[in-house]
Amino acid sequence: MPGGGSDTLARAVAQMIEKEKLLPVRMQVVNKTGGNGSVAAAYLAEKKGDVNTIGFFTGVWLTNPLVATEAKVALRDLTTVARLVLEPAVIAVKADAPFKTLKDFIDEAKRAPGTLKQSGGSITSRDNVVRQLLQKHTGAQWAYISFPGGGERISALLGGHVNMMVIEPQEAGEHIRAGTLRVLAQIASKRLSSFQNVPLLKEAGYPNGFETQLWSAYNHTTAQKIIQFVQQQLAQVLKLLVPLQLALEMGLQVLQV
């Protein structure tokens, strides 16, 4: 999705590859939105024999086929190339919402079970897993409304149709900077530089959730020598990404290929 974690990382990788001249051709980023990643997975699966198309994805490519009939492509139908980064998230509400802290939201969810709503992706996404962890820990209850795209999730929150969402910082960045969203808590191993005054879930006394993993993959027919070559290039790119402001702002934990 444009502006999402996979999109932002893919563009950073493409820029670094071009800057360092790691490949003889320019890497272009094409977003295939829909079905919580199902459309993108199907697109990659169709690229038999195409060594010039690589996918960047999150864990939903693994879980989607378990719960969505339209998700015809499982991760085993592709060839994973590398686990790239761990990506944090934040819990956000509208800036004019009455909730100043996550405790405020949870207290209201306890007072009126099922009346508050959270927008999110598939039921197996981090959004819903964090919800389930918080509900189990606190005894609070609120509804979960699934949307196919991140833009729709944000629009539902800004439009007042839902009350809260779990979102990657860079995806909601412009809304946070514009003051239309308020961040209540961070889902990360340490506080992000842009949210130093916002507590981590564990600091607020709740289960910490987990950071999303971002991966890359090829069509399953891709030759091993191509996979190894791309792994080498990605390893170089990730080393260069570590000190970048982009990685610091996103709070990405860059992994070794």
C-alpha cells in the first residue's frame, strides 16, 4: 500500500541501490493493493521466470491464506529471499477524542463493552492480535472492523466511524504532524525518536505486542543463483540503511540477511 511499511522500505532500498550502483538497471516500486496483500502475492506468483520482479511483504502473506478464501497464494508458493527489518507501530485515536491515554480508552471500553470500535486489516494481522492481547489482559471489550486497505482504515478513524487503530508511524505521519491524530502508546522495543513522550505498551502496564517483520520474496521458479545474488545486494543495502534518518524515524530494527 502506498505509504505503508513495505512501500516505504522498498522505496528506500530502490534509492540506495540506484545511489550505490548495485544493479545495472533502476529498481521501480509498484504497489499492488487489495485483499490485505493477497493481490500482491498473486501478482508475484504469476511472474514465472521473471527475475526482475521481487516482492516486499509483511507476515499477512503467511496468515491470509489461512482465513481468506480470496488469498489463493500461500507463502510456500513463493521463494523467500530475506527477512529485512522489524517494524514498530503506534496506537492512535482522533486528536479530538476524549482519550488522552490508552488507559482512558480501555476504561471506557470496560464501562461500555462493545461500543468502541477499532479499524484494522485482516483478523490475523498485528492490529487484531494486539487488540486480543489487550482485551485478555484488561477484560475490556471493543469491536474490530476490518478494512482491505490502510487508507480506508485511516479514513474510518478520521471520519469518526471508529475510535482507534494500530498503525505504522510513517503511514500516519502526515496526520500526526497535522495534529489530526493523537498517539496513545507505542508497540516497539524502545521509544521512537519522534514519540519520545509517548509510552511503550509495556511502560503503560500492558502486554507489549510485537513488531511486524518485513520480508522479500521471488516467484518460486526463480533460480537459486539469482536468489543468492539478490541476497548479497540486499545485505549491502541494509548495512547502508542502518544510519539513515529514514530508518531512525521509522524505528526499524534492520536485520542481517
